[in-house]
Amino acid sequence: MQVLDSIQTLREALGRARRPLGLVPTMGYLHEGHLSLVRRARAESATAAVSIFVNPTQFGPQEDLTTYPRDLSRDLALLEKEGVDIVFAPSLEEIYPRGFDTWVHVDLLARRLEGEARPGHFRGVCTVVLKLFYLFRPERAYFGQKDAQQALVVQRMARDLNTGTEVVVCPTLREPDGLAMSSRNVYLDHHQRRAATVLYRSLCLAQEMLRRGERDADKIRTAMMALLQSEPLVSKVEYVSIADKETLKELEHIGGPALVSLAVRIGRTRLIDNVTLTP
Ligand code: PAF
């Protein structure tokens, strides 16, 4: 496994790399969810590549950039075991050299949900992902359904800018009690960790209401909200959304595939989750 931290050495390694190349962009502190993307990339590509970069431009000023968990040597050991060929773990200056002033902006899709709750977030995500696509020229890049809007926004960007990369979206991996795997779960103490299952429980409630024939999105949102607010350790519900799966426009009536998503704070930890439901 080649571990590279400069664009120059990455270009040299990519010149020798067999194609097709599958890229898994990450911010490190890898868990089974990331590893499932890596396994898919490994299975579908001659060269499996992973990037590890905690991208400061996608964090807001009040967010957890400084405390975001990092453990490069553990990540590298995990990736080595998975048979990854190339790991790119650049410094801040390598990605954002002095005077950096070019940004990628996806418009409508990036304004809703996470875009509204975290202004500037997708501008940071798209800018770094486009740089990675431009550097690696991957035939495929792998993203998790856990960040459903990110996957849609990156797919939109890849199509609009003709990057030539197929954006592959892989299922969310969950802990046995339903909590979606996330690097941020490490912030939760024992009580908060138990309380955090309320996210998945409220998604299951939506699924169950739909199964029983409910099609009024507002009734489902209200029931989900009530369940979330019944959990004392939930400090804030940022949004509960039932939206069109492609456009992310909020629905009144559920007549086709819907993305049910939510962002909730447990103490100071912000968690997101989603499921796609089809009536
Ligand atoms: O999902 C993530 O970990 C990040 O948003 C990504 C795609 C690696 C861009 O920094």
C-alpha cells in the first residue's frame, strides 16, 4: 500500500496505477461503514484508492473541526488489511495552498436540509471532492447513503461538470440497535449513546405509518417529532424532512419514493440519519 501526502507523488503513483480506479473519499477515523465502501471499491476496481483529509472548509465556525476524531495510524492499518493500493493523506496546505480562491457551488439541491442547517457546508464538500476527482480521475467514487444529500449533490456536480466519474452510493451500515455508523458516535457518552437510537426509531415509525397506509407527510413528520422530543437527552431537533428522493423538495402527499431524513442534537453531538421509503 502506498501512502502519499503530496500531489506530486500521487500523480507519479497514479501514472503507474492500473485502471479502473475506485476512490473512497473520507475524513478518516474509519469505521465499518467506510470499510464497506472500500470493499466495494476493491471488488470493482483494479486499483483501490482512499483519501483521508479532514476538510476544514465544510465545517462551520461553530462546528467540531478542532475536535473531529483523527487516528491516521489506525486508519492505515485498517486499509492495509483491506488490500487498498493507494492512500492519499495530504496536509492542509497541499489541498488549500496560500491564496486558494476557487469554489464549487451546487445550487438548488445544496440549499435544502443540510445546506440550510450548515451554510457553506456543501461548497466545502464539492470543492474538495472535485479536486479529488480531478487529481485521481477515478472511474468510480464511493459514498455512503448515510449522507444522502451529500451523495445527491456530488452526483449532480459530477454530471453537471462532466467529471467522467460514476458516483456509487452504498447502503448505510448500522449498529445492532439501529444507530447509523458515524465517526461522530465516538462523542456520545454511555447515556447519550442509548438515547441516540431514537433517530432510527423515528425513521422506523415513519416506515410503519407508511406501511399502515398513512400518506400525509405532515402527520408522519409530527409523529416523528413527538417521538424525538420524548427523549430527554435530545437537545435539539434541527429538522425532520420527508422529501422527494431526487429533488429533496418537501412533500405534502407521499405518492412515490421519499427520502425521510433528520438532524438531531444529542447534547452537543449532531447526528443525521435517513431512510428511503416507497409507498
Ligand atoms: O463524507 C465525508 O467524509 C466528507 O464529506 C468527504 C466526502 C470525504 C469530503 O470531505
